[in-house]
Amino acid sequence: MTYDHILPVSKNGETSYDNLCLACRTCNEFKGDVTEAIDPLLGETTALFNPRTQKWSEHFAWSLDGTRVEGLTAVGRATVARLRMNNPVIIVARGRWVISGWHPPKD
Ligand SMILES: [Zn+2]
């Protein structure tokens, strides 16, 4: 895991608890220094998910087979798209985690 600045340093984001979250390297690199993205369903720009102020389960759900993150809201869909949270590499990994009983998380 890596530390992500929710509001990027390039946009005057602080290195503080309220502005940091853990992210895998892939998500962090695809997020880059953006704070908003396009919701692929509505075609409108919206803020990315903020794990410090928003609840994951209100914006995302796991697919029935546990391999894909589904966006439930504009924020969720835009975040899934921007961070490429369903890239082919992670889908294969999640499939193996499901078989092993490690995934999806129970909460
Ligand atoms: Zn990730």
C-alpha cells in the first residue's frame, strides 16, 4: 500500500491524517493529482470518493462473484473508472482471493 494525498500536494493538500489514505500503488498512480472525474453513466464530472468523509458501502458494492467493484453513485462510478479499479490484473487476483476465502471483505 501507498499513502495517497486525497487533496494532492500540487493543489496545496496537506500531509495530515485528514488528507491521507492508504491506496494500492495502481489506484494511487491512476488517481494522480486529480480530485474529480467523469461518471461514465451520466457523463458528468463529479468529485472522486473521499475515504475520510464518505462511506465506502454507500458508493460501491462487490459484484456477485466478488471480482469487480461496482459504483452505486456518480462518485462511485467516476472513482472506479478513474482509478481503473477493475483492471484485468486485479480481477484475476480477486478471483484467486475469492477461491481462497479472503475476498470480498465481510464488512
Ligand atoms: Zn487499488
